[in-house]
Amino acid sequence: RKGFISDTRNNLQMRGLVVLLVSKAAGPNLSTEDSIQNDIVSGIYSSQRTLAEITELIHTAFLVHRGIVNISELTSSDGTLKDMQFGNKMAVLSGDFLLANACTSLARLQNTKVVEIMSSAIGDLIQGIYYENSSSGKENILTDDIRISDWKEKVFQSHCVLLAKSCKAAMELAKHVVGIQNMAFKYGKHMSMSHKLNADIQPFIDRNSNESLPFDLNSAPVVFHQEFVGREVWIKQIKETQGKEDLINYSKLQDAIKASKGVTSAIDLCRCHGNSALEALECFPPSEARSALENIVYAVTRFS
């Protein structure tokens, strides 16, 4: 689907681009043998370009898998269940096909360390999505009883680990030292975290958005809000906004969250991760690629 790569305003295929920019910002490793140096085009190794494509393949595969519908929650008014069952099977097969292609391309890189790094990223993604979808009761389906530290751990696994480890793997392909690899990992991690926080904050600050539209009840501003007011008060606020058939009035709920420090705390955390990402870039020499990576951070930490 087109929605997988574009939300009508922004191109969502940014992970591969960041891998390429990090690769170019770090530059070639001049201490490696000549055979590797001859494989450079515009300051980027061909293996790093392949890795960027692999990163997008893995991301797209998990987007497809995330599209699987929980059939047990559907009613007869939602349409034919057989169609949804067929759609789920196709989503699983399509996602698995993309992952298989990604793994094949990884093997062709002939670098066991990179295979190890990217395999661990896939494992972390699977675990993160499992935690994201798991719930033990009706109340927890709406909102998790977690603190912001737990939220950060879950978000890292389900949204940040792929880019972070892809940036690290790109440095390994160029045979850069461990210190450079760790800084690339740090940039990918903190920039991704800032990006996720920005997305969570938008429903609360976007004046053009419809306040009656649902927002994620496990997003960062909500988790912060729950920490400030307490779990019991938060559940009470949800119940007070529920109308017929337990439908939530998101506009009222949004007002309650805005009245606390949930939104401002999420903005502060977003900027904190952005600063950590910028610090990681200081190990790279000044260049257009480094400036582009800095501008990405500025874009996701700027709020009107």
C-alpha cells in the first residue's frame, strides 16, 4: 500500500536514507585494503547501499505484519470474515517473503558481524511488537500501566532498534573502529526516539488536527500524564469521558491531558534525545551529510 511509504505529506522511507547519510558522514576507512577502497561511489561503499535497501525491506516487512487484523474483535457488521482471514494470510506471507529477501541479501554481504547485528535487530523488533500487542485484560487493551522508563524500553525495541543497529552495521562494513560504530548506533537510537516522541506529541499540539479523532492511549504524553496523576485517577478520567457503548470522547480526554504536564514533559524528552543524537554526530568531520543528519534532528525536535 502507498500508505506504508507516504502519509500524503512526508516520505516515510527515511531509514535507508539515514543509513546512507551516516555512511557518507563517517566517510571511507583509509586504513583498509585497496580492494575495498575501489568499491566506493560518492563516499559510500556498495555494501552500505545494499544495507540501506535491506533496512527498508525489513521495515516494510514488519509494517505488513503489523497490518494483521485481530479477527476475534470483528463483528458481522465489519464485513465478511473470510475476506479478513485471507487478507491476514496474505499479510503474513508477504511480510515473510520480504524478510526472506532481506536475509538473503544480508548473507551476500559476507560479513558475519553485520549478519549478527541485523539478526539481533530483527529479534528485538519481534519482541517489541509482541509486547506492543500483548494485553491481559479489557482495561489494559485501552491503556498500559507503565512508567515512562518502561515506555522508552518498549519503543526502542519496536521503533528504534532497526535504525540504530543498521547505522552500527554500516560502520562495521567500512571497518570503522568500535567507537565510531557506537556513535552511529547512538545517533540512530536517539534520533528514532525523538521521531517517535514527535509523532506522539502531534495530536496534542497540531491546531489543524480534529480533536475528536482517537489518539494512542499508550503514547508518551499519556504515559507522562498517568505518572503525574496516578493510575486510579487516569482510569477514572477515561471512564468519565466514555459514552454509549463505552466509546471514549477523545476531545475531553485530550483536554485533561493538556491540563497536566504530560505534553510539555514529552516535548522536553524529545529535545533531550535530539541533543544526544547531535552529540553523537560530533565524532564525524563537518560535511554536507553530517549537516543533513543534524537537520533531521532539528526537524523532529521543533514544535510550533
